[in-house]
Amino acid sequence: MRITLLVSFFLFQAGNALALTLPTVKLGLEPAKGPEQVAVVLQILLLLTILSVAPALLLMVTSFTRLAVVFSLLRHALGTQQTPPTQVLIALALFLTFFIMAPVFKEAYEKGLSPYLAGEIDEAEFFRDAIKPFREFMFRNTREKDLALMVRLAGDQRPETKEDVRTLTLIPAFMISELRSAFEIGFLLYIPFLIIDMVVASVLLSMGMMMLPPIMVSLPMKILLFVLVDGWNLLIGSLVRSFY
């Protein structure tokens, strides 16, 4: 009984402390006193919009797309169903993205964000300077055929230099090229595992073991092959080098 009263007392005191420390939040709609207030509100809305689409931006202008697709195709090639888990593969792709894009992030910070925070450049110059490293990265990994397709679909004139290519035209071309590269790598990953499946199925059929699923025999053999050749080391190394 004493313990119950003591616990109740501490909970009551904690509730009072929280009640005293919690700030009040007020929402209201008031007429703007000038165009400056309207501009600030629009900037806040723009910032919130950018933060809400930040995951999509990570997919569109970085190496994440190729990494995630290749890891997914590898899991299907091995036939391990949900192993490794999707969360593990996404986390690996995410951290590898930060590793690959580190020079790009650093250059964007030094040339765009840092001068903007110091008040040396305005918003327009900030966006122009910060997007340049990402544009260079996308140009290096975009096929001319895909870029020409998006320029033609956008109805733009044939660009003479990289600066003539709009960012909104470059991003989908980059993503198409990334998907193509990811499927090419995935096809090469499928070949050795497909050969193992065919060999195991042929052996079981010749032995008359119709009731034994070939996947039960081929799965440990594919995992063993992947481990013996140090597959993760080879795959990660090849993926990282493919962006340079």
C-alpha cells in the first residue's frame, strides 16, 4: 500500500512538472502586414515541401536506385525469399549511397550551403551552386541515348553544352540509365545461380527424384558458392567502382 501511494505521489509530481514545462502553441490566421511576411511564409512552405520530398530526392539524384535494385535482384537470384531482410538491404544501400556521394555532398556544402549560411550569396545562387555537383555526378552516369530521349520528349532544342540541359530533363534520364545499369548487373548475377538450378534439376530428374523440389538442393549450393567467392566483397566493390 505504501509503495502504491509513493508511486502515485511521484507520478503526480511528474505530471505537475510536465504541466509547468510544456509550452503553449497557438495557431491563427491574421492578415499579413506587408509583402515581407508573405515572402517568409512562402519560404517556410517551400522548405517544408522540400523536406517532405527529401526521400524522393535521394532516390532521384544519387546512387541509391542502382544499389537497391541490384540488391533486390541478388536476393531473387539466390532464391532466399526474405533473407537478407528488406530493411537490411535498404540500410546497406542507404549507407553505401552516403559513402559514394560523400564527395558530392562535400562539394555542394562548400560551394553552396556554407556561403549561403554565411550570407555571401542569395537563394538563387545557393540553388545554382549546390546543384552543380549533383549535375556532374548525373552526367557521368547518364547515357547520351537516354538524355536525348528526355530532351526530345520535353520539346527542347538540342543542347550544345551541359549547361543547356535542364535539371528537370537530366533527372529522369539519369534514373533510366540507373535502372538499365542495375538490370545489366542483375542479369550477370543471375547467370551462375541459374546454371546451378539447371544442373540440380537435371540431376534430380535423371535420378527419378520427382517429389524432391530442386530449390531445396540448389539453395544451399548457391549460398555456398556465394560465400566461397566472397560475393558481398566482390559485389560491393564492383558497385562502388561503377560510379567512378
